[in-house]
Amino acid sequence: MECSVCSKPGSSDAALVCTSCARASLYPLRVGHATILLQKARLGEQIDHVLSRPNLNSSSEETTLLDGIDTGAVAKGAELERIQDEQAASEDRITLILEQSELLRKHIEDAKKEIAERKSVLNQRRSDLASVSHEIGARRANTIGTVQRGIQKTGHRHEKVHAQIIHARASLCQEAAGLAGLKQRRRKTKDGSVREDHTIGGHALLDLRELNARITKMDHANNFTAALVQTVRLLMLCSHYLHVRLPAEITLPHKDYPLPTIFHPQSSYTGRETPFPGSGTSHSSGNTPDGSRTLDQRPLPKPRTLFIDREMSRLAKEDSAAYSMFIEGVSLLAWDIAWLCRSQGMSTINTWEDVCPFGCNLWQLFTTSPRSVLGKDVELGNFTLPNLTLGHLSHGTSHSFLGASDAEMHMRSWGLRSPIKTLDRVRAHLQADLSRLEWEVLDDKEWDEAAQREDEQAVLIGASRKAKTEEAESKTLAEKDGKARSLAGWMKVRSRSDDAGSTTSKPGTETEAG
């Protein structure tokens, strides 16, 4: 049959050149494939029909499939295979059950062995406990007694070593005070009383209340500065010996820092380098490695000076800020000394007046016999500090630690634990004394001497000088008669330093005692 498109005879061997020839060559294959699928579907339906029938032998229906296959045989074979599969599954299940039962038996036997072993261990421990518990009270008492005796021996050795440390500290402080030239001199005054003066290195240690009256010359200022330098060195050295950190930090002279200074307790021990007061340099904390790491931009603490370069009255008039800083500095130094005396057992410093004579406090702390001043038991509520002597409390040892609760209560019971009250009282006293220094009480003899001095006579200007001079002379004669009764009192003088000889007692009138 020729193709209607290419007019070529249809043949299986001919080449396909058009779609019609290709479609014609595929028709037999498609028909054969469809025939096979139909036969497969029919056979499947027959097989399902056969298998769904329970009794093939008793049925009178057709028992053959296509191609003469007996449906009864097929059903029996399928039934046999199902039974064999169920038998194999049952055997596998039985085998698994037997294995599990065998494993459980083994676990039970292991558990029984472990229980037996634990019972034996418990029995052994019970027997050991019974043997250990036998006469345990007596053995416990013996053991406790041995431990307590060991503790007592250790405590006794500790106390003995601490007593040696206390003796060494006190000896070092007393020797340092002696080498520094800390001395006491007693002398009688005009009224018959005994006055105690204290010096260090030959320089007088002045009472803070007498600074305005005693520092009236440049030499007085230099001597007091030297005394402060020696006092600071002695105080820092003894604090090192005692292992005590003073609440107000003191800076000793060093390179580019010629004279000592002191900080307020709130700004002490910050670890930051501060320039010398008045040096004109401002060191920043960022210039140091520590400052560059922390970038601390807080202002530097301001040190208080422990030196004076002129008279007190002159300093107060010319530089009131420096005067105030100096007063605060010496007051903090005296308070530091009073705090150290309190921490070492002295209970005689309780008011700001007791803080002012810091030379006397140093003398009593470092040179007086400890038993006469310090050797007393300090009772603080439920706590007691026995035999509180020089060198007993410190920051450097765990025994009698100054930061412990009982020592803290001892220091907290002090009425001057804050320096603010002392600073205010000393500043107020010196300010009042400074304003009072311009006035002086003169006796009758001094009034007569002042009246006889020519420079104290009135200067008359203008006409009738003679009449006024005669009138002044008559008034002077009248005043001489009534001086002793009514004119003795206050008189304002020009300068205390110019007439110091007329207002102070002569050295020859006083005698040293001891």
C-alpha cells in the first residue's frame, strides 16, 4: 500500500521519510501492545476470581485459565505458600522469644550475683561499723583532747611569736624616735606651772593652737618646716615598722618633690601621681602606662602642704589659699598621729584640743613606757582587746589585725574617727586668734612707758601749736594720775614682731626643770 504523502510502498525495511509512513509503521506495534495489556488484565481478573473462591473442588464452574492452566492447582499452591510464610514467621517469632527469655535469665542471674555481693559488702560494713563504734565515746574524747592540746600549743607559740613581734616593733619605733631627736624639756613659767616643750632634731614641735603666736619670723617658719619634715619621716618610718597604713596619705620628699605633703583621707591612696604644689607642672594620668590603659579623666587630688615659707600673719594676708592649705595639712598630720595613737591603745586623745599638741602625742606613743599609758584591757561590748600595747594591732598580720571586727569596734568608738571636726575647730581657732593678734593687753607699767615715749605723743598741725601743746601736757599729767585706775585695758599695736620684746616673757625668767 502506497503512502498518500510520499507515494512509497509501505514496508518494514523501507526508510521512513514522512510522518504518515512513521505512523503506519507504528500501528502494528501499538495494536500488539494493547492486545497484551488486555490479556494481562483478563488473566489478572481470573486469578483474583480464583483466589477469592474458598472451595475450588466443590465448584462446578470453569476451573481452567487461559492456555489450559488449572485454577484449582493454582489456588492450592497459593494457599500452600501462605501457610509456609505463616509457619516461617511463627518460627522466627518463637526463636526471638527464646533468645529474649535466655537474655532475661542471664540478667536475672547477674542481678542475683550483684545482690549477693552487695549483701556481703553491707555485712562487712556493718561489722566494721560495730567494731568502730565500740567505745567510740572514749576514743572521741581522746582525739578531741589531742587536737585541743595541739591547738593550745600552736596558739601559745603564735602568741609568743606575736609578743616578740610587738617587742621588736616597739623597740624599733623607740630607737627611731631617739635617733630622730625626739625630746621633751620641762620648764617653769612665771606663774609657777611646769610647761612641757617637745623638739625633734633640735626643732620645736609647736601646738597647733599657738601657730599664729609662735611663727612670727622667717626663722620660725623655717624651723617649723624642718620640724614637720622630721616628724613626717619619723611617722612614716614607725608606720612601716608597725605595719599600719595611716588614713591620710603622706607623700615624702623625692625627686621633683622637695617637701612633704598630705592628702585628705577621702582622696588618699588613689595610686595617681600628683605634682608638687606650686611647681607649675600638671602631670596627666594619661601620660603613664596605667593612665593610658584606664583613660582616667578624673581630676587629680589636691595635696595639703606641710611647709611654710613666711610668717603666719603675712601668709594669711598675702595668700589665704596657701594659709588654708597649710592649716589643713598640719591638722591632718596631727590627726594622723592621734589616729595612730588610738590604734595602738592610747585612750587619752578624745577632743580636738588633745590632737593639737602632736609633739606630746608622739612623745607619749614612742618614748613613754607602754604599761603606764597603753597597757590596759579595752572593753568593747562583748569584745575585749587584752593588753593593747604599742605594736599590738597592725595591718600586716592576721593576728590582731587592725581591720578585724573587734579592732574596728575599738576604732569606731573613737569620737574623732573623722578629721572634719578637728579641721574645722583648728581653722576656726586660728582664724579667731589671727584677728585677736592685733590687740594686746597692757599692764599699768606698760601704759606709763607708752605715755613717756616721744613717738607716742600727738602731732599737732596748724596755728596755736603752743596752746594745744600745753593743753596736751595737762591732759597727760591728769592721765598719769588715773592710769592705774581706769586706763589699763586693750590697746592696738602696729606689729607684734616689732615689739615682741615688750610683750613676751624674757628667757631669763624661766628655769628648766629636768
